[in-house]
Amino acid sequence: MGAFLLKLEAVAQQTIHRTHLVLPLLCSELHCLRQTLMAEHLEAAPMKAQPAATAKEDAGNKVRGSKDWGLKKWEEAEPQAKRLKNSGEEEEHSRKLPKRKIVLLMAYSGKGYHGMQRNLGSSQFKTIEDDLVSALVQSGCIPENHGEDMKKMSFQRCARTDKGVSAAGQIVSLKVWLIDNILEKINSHLPSHIRILGLKRVTGSFNSKNRCDARTYFYMLPTFAFSHKDHDIQDERYRLSLETLEKVNQLLAGYKGTHNFHNFTSQKGPKEPSARRYIMEMHCEAPFVREGMEFAVIKVKGQSFMMHQIRKMIGLVIAVMKGYVPESVMERSWGEEKVDIPKAPGLGLVLERVHFEQYNRRFGNDGLHEPLDWVEEEEKMTVFKEQYIYPTIIKTETEEHSMTNWLNTLPNHDFDAGSLEAQADAKDSKATGSLKGSDGGGDD
């Protein structure tokens, strides 16, 4: 009865406030009636002695079983969740922390990580997303339970980069609380080799994987990888000639267009429609020298890539340039025949940027959303590559000789399905399953 009167009194007060009606008498009588009921309740209820420890909590009340104490306990019994005041406070809290769909522009050095995608239940395989989700929780952007179940925050990566692969322009979409200084707070909980470079609001249904039109990767490698095995220097003293560079670009251009790339991954059969992929651009840029070794960068832009596809595309071109296989094997690799193609090391592969051209045309100039072109963040991306990605590739190649060691395995290939690497690739794919990432996001 007391709860009902309290609610009725609150409704009367709200009516006065909204309509400016003069109802003071009603409010006064309701208040008096509630006080009377409270007093009758306290007189009728038997008093229980309170423990000594409770009595000590308030030195000012020598008689803990007084009407004042009983009145307080009676009021505490009221249904708090139904009070209009509490309801208003909850609504105000929600308004202060709105959840909005955003995209984050990420850059990271992939050395020491087992790819981008998080592998829940497999703590031995550390991934980039493990560190990212931890930073999102610690910074207060998402609730802790969302970190355990990423579907709750509508999380989606644009590309699942493979083990050891870096990124200068990875994109993830998710719902977060838009707290103040959000980028600064997230970055404060990330290691220096993982950075959030930008943030933009997107439409509520945005999905970074499905909305992506294309992805651009680059592969940085020492130029002696292109030296002929029979008559060129095979170490860091080698320098790429203009004629050799032109030959490399001629071979790379052969990949442009739509082809059946089933031989460039262990995941697809020759008759699967999804093995056909469209390559928009692929070329090798002019070489440059770092720490006494000459390097070159191969850039490739495509709609999507399968597991290991880019590394095998580059591996085959290197095998041709080295003189281990004729050019004709490229055409043969697009047919139904099984061809064993060597897979170049993952060290030099970097996701440079992702493209959202159709989304930008539809929403980029609607007055509500920004185009996802990241022009203002371009300098940050360049600085990150110079500080973390290039030095890691150069230092690792100098110390571990990953390209040299891989080149020494090329004579073992016979470029058919019976080779050791072809068998190892198939076994590795079955054994690791979802623990593997990909050059461009698996089947993204």
C-alpha cells in the first residue's frame, strides 16, 4: 500500500510540472496519508533487537530500534527500480555513453603474432586482435563481456592477415561507447607496434568485410631474389638492372584480370567458382638501398585474396626469374591441372590499404558520414611504416636470412602435385584450420 501511495504521489507531482495545474491539496493529502500508514505499520510491527555491531555504526542513535530507524528500514523496502527518479538517472547515463558504429584505422607490425584474427580458447597463439580487444575493454570503449563475445559489439575485420604479416591500413568495424579522447585512451593500452591511426562514424549496418571493394598489399623483398641462379650474384651485393625490373613487371602484369587461382592456395579445387579472383594491378617499384642491401616493393590490388595467394604469386615469379621454371608454367597454373607453386616467405607482406569506393559514392557525401579515404591519416601511415614495418623487415632479413633460406629450397620443387611442399601445404591447412589467417582474409 505504501509503495502504491508513493507512486501516486510522484505521478501527481509530474502532472503539476507538465500541465501547471494547481493540485497542492491533493499532493498534501497523499503525503499525509502515506505518513499515517507508515506510523501505523511501525507501531504494529514487532521490534527486533539489533546486533551490537550494527548499533556501533551510528554513535548518535543510542536507541537503534526507534521509530526513526524503523522508518528508514520501511522506506528501504520500497521497490527502488520502479521509482521515477532512478529511471531518469539510468536514461541520463545511457545518453552520456551512446553506442555507435565506427571504423578504426589500424597499423601494426605482425612479427611475433599468429595473424590478425582472434582465436578464442587458443591462448598459445597470440594475435593482433587479442591486444586490440584488451585495449578496448581497458579504455572503457566496450563492456568486459563484449571482449569475451565479439559478436556483441558487431566486430568485423576487413582482412585476416596471416602469421607474421603486417598492416599499415587495416580496418575494423564495431560498436563502441564514444568516450572522450577515445583514440588516445585506446592507444595508451596498446604496445607501440600497434596503433589506431583514425576513427570515423559509419552507417549502422556497415560491415568492413562485406563493404570492401578491394585490398592493396605490398611485398618488400631483397632484389637478389630476382638474380638468375646461373650467372648472377646471389647475395646482398646484387643490384637490380632496369632490364631485369622490366622483365619482373612483365611477369607480374600477367596476373592482371580474372583467373582461376586454385593452384595458389590449398583451400580450393579447380572447379570451385570462388577460386576465380580478379587482380586489378600488380607491379614492382624502383629498388632502394637500406643498410647495404637493395630492396624492392611489389604492389598488388585485387578484389579479394585467398590464403597464401599473394605469396605464391610472387613465389612463382621468383622461380621464373631464377631460371627454375619456364614462363609457360604461369598459364598452366590457371588450368585444372595441379601445379605445385612455391610460397614466398611471409616476412615482407604488408596490408597497405583497403578500399570502399561504392560506399563512399553512396554515403561519403550525404552530409552525415565521412568518406573512408583516410587522406588526413596518410602521413601517419607513412611514419608508422618507416618506424616499425620497414625496419622490422630489414632487421629480420639481415639476422634470419628468411629469403636466402627460402631460395635454397627452390631446387627441390618439380612444380607438380607430388612435391613435398604441396603435400605439406595440404596437411598444414587441415591441421590448423581456423588458426591460420591469410594474405587477404581467407575468403574475404
